[in-house]
Amino acid sequence: MNKSNLLITIVLGILICTTGCGNNTQEVPTDTDMLALIDAKLKKAPKDAALHYERALELMKRDRINDAINSANVAIKYDDDNVDYYILLADLHLRNGDLKTSYADLQQALELEPNSVEVYSKLGEISFLSKDYDRATDNINKVIEMDPNNVKAYFMMGFLYKETGDSTNAVRNFRKAIEIDPEYADAYEELGLMYAGKKNKLGVEYLITAVNLRPNNTIARYALALLYQDLENYNAAVEEYNKILIIDSVNVNALNNLGYINLLNANYDEAINFFDKAIMQNPYFVEAVDNKGYAYELKGDYAKAEECYKAALEIDVNYENSKKGLTRIGK
């Protein structure tokens, strides 16, 4: 079975509210209008740092990252004492995957604002992404020192401990995050994933809470379904997999696992139907191809089983389950 791993993602959200002028109505400019308005203002005030910063935000919003970097640099050229400009530049370099430059931007921001929780938090995130865990720990600890109830800091600390194999401290920090914010879904999800990885039923309640807080989160719901399956609670697993398919009708892992549960219940034709749906979405999904062969083998159709096992080995020449399958059917 494929287990989903939660990957850290830093979301750089920009909210820009604008109002246009009219006789008796308000109009919100389109993205194109907004950039045009900013450029028109810059023609009259080309050294206005705030306008260049606003332009960088607008360009970032439409994923024109290199252009946004240029505008942010111009903003800093005309006003090098504004911490927000360096933070934006760091976010932009991060979006470009340039962790080293992003970190340097934040260090410049820190010189302007030495006690910035936001800057230390971002420094911790970048250090984590760079796998510099000692530095990440130092930065996140600074956040906690300055803001003892910073839920994101405890969550990040939990992630750091998890990444370095210290599950005890990881659990302690994730639980602390929940203590501060009982609706912090990510912490419930991580705790659920940790227990699910050990096939521990304690993970069920954490994952149920995570999906209740975010019903459309297929990562947590898949982990819950898979844990039910590992605990042999197949009815509950099927229910969760079907909920995933309502959200994502082509989720290959849910389709494959529904096929596998039907296979265990000797519903071979239904199992093959689910495996076919998974393979239709991803022809290189070797596990589903092999499982389809196993279903045919158990059904007694060795010719089709052989065909599937060989197809799986064309995808992955070292796939042991298919090698063993061919041996079992005498091929």
C-alpha cells in the first residue's frame, strides 16, 4: 500500500483590495487594470518605493516571479529601511527555489527589526527546507521565546523532531500546538500520520478530527482509510475511500485499495474493475497492474494473470510481487 507523506508547503498569500471610481457605483479593477494603474502612477512618481512594492505584490499574485523580484529590488533601492520589502523579496526568492538568497534577504530584514517573530519564523522554515535542522531549531526557539503561544512555531518544532527521528518530542510539540489552538488541523493530521505509520489505532481519533476540520483534505482522509484497512476494519475503510472519490473521482490510491479490499473479500470481478480504473488514470501504476494480475490468479485465469504480471515487470523490472506471481502460476 502507498502511504501518503505530508510535505511542508509554505504558502505565500497576497490579498489586494482595490476600489475603482464611478458616478454611483464601485468597481474592482481586473488584474490587468491593477497593474496598469500602478504603472500609470509610477510614471508620475518613478521613485516611489511603496508603488514598486505594490507592483511586486501584483506581479507575484500572477506568478511573474522574476519581474516581481525586479520590482521589489527597486523598492529597496528607493527605501532600504522597510522590513516588509525584504520579507517580500525573501518570499519571492523562496518561490524561485533560491533558499540561500531568501535566507540572506531575511537576515537583512532582521537587521532592521531584530525582534521580528515573522522573520524568525520564516528563517526557521527556510532552514528546515535546507535541512539545516540545528539552525532551524534555533530560529523556531527564538519565535517561542518571543511568542510563547505561537501555534505555528510548535507545529514547526514538531516537524523538526519528526524529521530527525525524535517521535517523542514530535508528539509533544504537535500536542502543544493543539493545546494552544484546538482547531489546528495540521497538528491533528501529523499526529494521526505518525500513529498510522505504526498501525496504532490512536491515530484514528486524530485523523477523524483532522478530516472533520477539513473535510476535503484527501491526505488525512486517505491516511484514515488506510489505517482502518491496516486494522482490518474494512467497512470503515471502504466508506472513507468512497468519500475520497467524491472529492477526487480519479484518486488512484483509493481506487487501488478499494480493489484490494474487494480482492480480499473474493469479489474478484469488482476488484479488477477498480484496478482497471486506477490503471486508466495511471498506466504506470505498477501496484495496481500487479494487483490486477493477482485477482486474475485467484480467479483461476492464469493467462490474464500472466499478462498482468509481465506488464507490471515492463514497468518495473525488479517488482518482486510480479516475479513471485509468475512463479506461482508456473511461468
